[in-house]
Amino acid sequence: MRDVPADEYIPKGATLAIKEPYLHMDMTHTPHDTNGNTASLKSRFFILRVDHPADLMILSPCDMLVPLQFRTAHAVDTTATCKERGNAAFVQGRILEAQRW
């Protein structure tokens, strides 16, 4: 199996959809000041959890789930252009990117 760069799994700027997200507010962490002293007030930390990798979907730029204001220039590509981009990615060995096109 070949090494796959992290940005091929989740490209920078990708739009993600989470099938079964779990949002948790954690107030157990106590913030520290710059000297390492514990502050008197607790902070809120929000944690978005995904329990299984299959629950995370990388959406194509033209997917109907992507709000219009987040769509990129690729959203207006024709089917032929998408096919060319996918074929080019495949030839360069970027299999995951090729599948997304």
C-alpha cells in the first residue's frame, strides 16, 4: 500500500458533511494564564465528534448539499470537464481525488 498524503484524504478547503454528528459542550477544562496559574473561571469548550470515518463525507464543489455561498468555481464545470479532472488525477496517482470527480 502506498503512502497517501493527508491533504489527499481531506483536501484544504474541502466542504464536509457529517452524517451523525455529536456536539458536546465541555466545561471541565480550566484555562491557565501565561504563567501557568489556574484561572478562577472555567471556559466552555465545544467538541464536535465523529464516531466513525464512514460518517464523514467530502462533498464535491457542485454537490446540492453545499450552500450556494460556499460553492467554488468548479461548481459550474460541465460533466466533460469533471471527467477530465478525474482522469488527470488518476493518471497522476491521486486516486482519492479522482474518485471525487
